[in-house]
Amino acid sequence: MTRLSIFRYLVKVGDEGAPVGQIQEELDIPGSTLSHHISRLISVGLIKQVRDSRTLYCIPQFEVLDDLVDFLKSECCTEAKCKQ
């Protein structure tokens, strides 16, 4: 659930992303745990990191998210009717 929480937070803050320290503070996640989850989110392309001076920002990759949503919408309930 932690990775999802991190990604949700970054999507909410928008295109500018958020500094790692802010994510840690807002979500109350230990630094080592946060680092591990950020690495995984980067490895699957959902976020990227950008350094600005001494601050490391995590930025959501909305184009990847858009592609994922499009895929899920096209594949959802292709063999049966969806119950909404």
C-alpha cells in the first residue's frame, strides 16, 4: 500500500512533483522505506527524480499513467459485461 500512497500523493501535487523530504513528512514514512519504494516506482516508469541544487524532487509521469489507464479501459470487461 505504501507505493500506491506515494504515487497517489505525487499525482495530487501535480506536474511539479514534490521533494523527497516533503513526501516523507506528509506520509510519515521512514527514509529507508521511502527510498526503496521510490526506486521501484522509478524502475517501472511511474515517476522520475530531478535534482534542483540540494533538493531531490519526485515527479509523476502522467503520460505513463495515461497509457496505463487507456490499456485498462480497453481491456476491461472485454469478455463479459461490467457491473458498475
